[in-house]
Amino acid sequence: MSVADMIDAELDDLHADQTSPGMAAVARDLARSIDDTDVPTAKAAVADKLRSIMSDLRRLAPVGEKGDAVDDIAEQRAKRRAAAREQAAGG
């Protein structure tokens, strides 16, 4: 998988085209330029700029619908409590 493909997938996950379409376009261009060159110093320079833009896009991304670790723990706790109540009720 190319750098451009991976960046494109991450931009989709971040909904970057809705929050920052210009930065998303620049990120895609930079990723393609990494794929298109074999010059290590050029790749390094572009990768540094791409890393910076992706960092900004991650901060600007809307909060996802997927839960984080705290949500997972709360869900597990709720399941355990429901099971304990059911068992206490004689079920």
C-alpha cells in the first residue's frame, strides 16, 4: 500500500475533507510526492511537512462516534452490574 493510499484512508477517518479541505488536499499532494520520488532527502523533507499537517488535522477532527477506553470500561461495568442485578433477583 502506498503512502498516498494510507494517508487518504486516514483523512477519510478524520473527516478532513469536511473540517479542513485545503489542508486535506495538501496532505494528499505531499503523500503522492513521497510516493513519486526516490530521493531520500526529498522524502524526509516532505514527510516532515506531512507529519505536521496530519498532526494538525488530527487535532481538528471531530470527536468520533467510536468510544474510547473510558467508554469501553463504563460499558463493561454496566454489563457486570446488570448481570449482578439479574443474578440477585434470582434469574
